[in-house]
Amino acid sequence: RAGRPISDAASPTYRQDRNGITAALLSCAKPDYKKAACGTVLNRKFTSGFFKNKTNVEKLCSLIRTYFELGGQEIQINAVSREILQDAVRHPEEYRDLMVRVSGFSAFFVQLDPAIQNDILSRTEYDA
């Protein structure tokens, strides 16, 4: 759509990575980034519940190791649900300390421009 980003850094186009986190990481690690060093961040978003399961954490750690072994350069993970972010938009006074990873930096979610907040909300969210 006109005026919307194609994708965020090296991440798949928003909500188009329909084959799961493994496919997204393997696809992102595939190109040769030697001439684009430090310009290939992969942003991923998980619900906080994902990290309550030890098996999920172990699998994600293994997947991240594989990503770097295959040439991936950087991955940034947000661990907050879409529902919490949406509530933070509606009630910013209750979420002043909510920190998120944007793309190359962290920021307080409620201090971000609404366009950036929407960008973060649009990212694919993974759960158990």
C-alpha cells in the first residue's frame, strides 16, 4: 500500500511471514551481508507468555544460535503482547515505564510518535 513500509530492516514484510519464526530467521540469514554490515537487524516480537515455557526458551535459543551460525548479524526481541501495547496507547499514564525495542534502539513506548507505535503494533507476534 502506498505510504506503508515494505518491511522493517531485514525483517519480513509485516504479517506476511506466515511460515513461522524458523522460516523468518532462515530467510533473513540467507543473503550475503558482507557489503551491508550492521544494516540487517531482524526484529521479532513475542508475547511475554512465550517465555514462561522453558522448552520455548530453549528452542528459541537454539534457533538464534543457528541464525548467527548461518550469517545472521543482529536480532532484537520484544517480549510484550499486542494487547498490552494497545492498552498503553489508550492509557499511556499507566505504562510510563514500558520499554520496547524499536529498531537499533530502545525507547519508552508511550513517548514514541504514534506512527512508530503503530509500526511496532503491526509486527508479527509469536506465542507458544
